[in-house]
Amino acid sequence: MSTSERIQKLIDSNDIVLFMKGVPAAPQCGFSAAVAQILAKLDVPYESVNVLADPFIREGIKEFSNWPTIPQLYVKGEFVGGCDIVREMFQAGELATLLADKGIKAPAS
Ligand SMILES: N[C@@H](CCC(=O)N[C@@H](CS)C(=O)NCC(=O)O)C(=O)O
Ligand code: FES
């Protein structure tokens, strides 16, 4: 499978995918940590992909999204943005709205 096919499969098989440096429990960069923290606050399940563990994904996702940096957030197969965009959307309440519009809910507590 090519790198872009692997990326396509990841975003097709998970409602939310965060391409990040490190893992949610131990992010390796503040930008990735910020997005993981926001997703934790929204209390939604997501798949994370550690680009530091895979140089092909690290470069491939930039080409795939036409976006030069990590982190990158995908929701229902659509690129949402990096840290700045996600932070702004979260603060404006737009990220919660986007997830609700796409039918993604926090697990019932
Ligand atoms: N302003 C960016 C910050 C992210 C950023 O600058 N990422 C850099 C440093 S972690 C990056 O991915 N550089 C390319 C690389 O490390 O492959 C955003 O909104 O996401
Ligand atoms: S790893 Fe240095 S800024 Fe992200």
C-alpha cells in the first residue's frame, strides 16, 4: 500500500484522526499536545498517529493535506487544520459544533 493509501485508509476508518508527534499520553511537541488536550476536553474518542514513528507518514501527510506542519486533525475524512486553527475553532465553540454536525458524540457517561 502506498503512503497516501495508508493515510486514506486511516481517515476512512476513524471518525477523528489526529496526526501528531508522540502519543496523547506523552506528546513530543507542544503543538501536538495542545490539540490532544482540546480533544480530551471535548471528550471524544479519536485515533492518533505518531508521525515520529513513521517518516513516510510524517512527510506523506503534508503532501496529502497540502499542509506543511504537524499536528493535523481530520474529522470524517476532512482536513480541519493544525494547532492554530483547531485552537481558534475550539475557543469559538466551532469545533464542538462541527463534531455535533457530523454526528460525533462524547460517550455517554
Ligand atoms: N502553527 C502550526 C504549528 C505546528 C508546527 O509549526 N509544526 C512544525 C514543528 S512541530 C512541523 O510540523 N514541522 C515539520 C515537521 O516537523 O515535520 C499549527 O498551527 O499547527
Ligand atoms: S517538535 Fe519542535 S516545535 Fe514541534
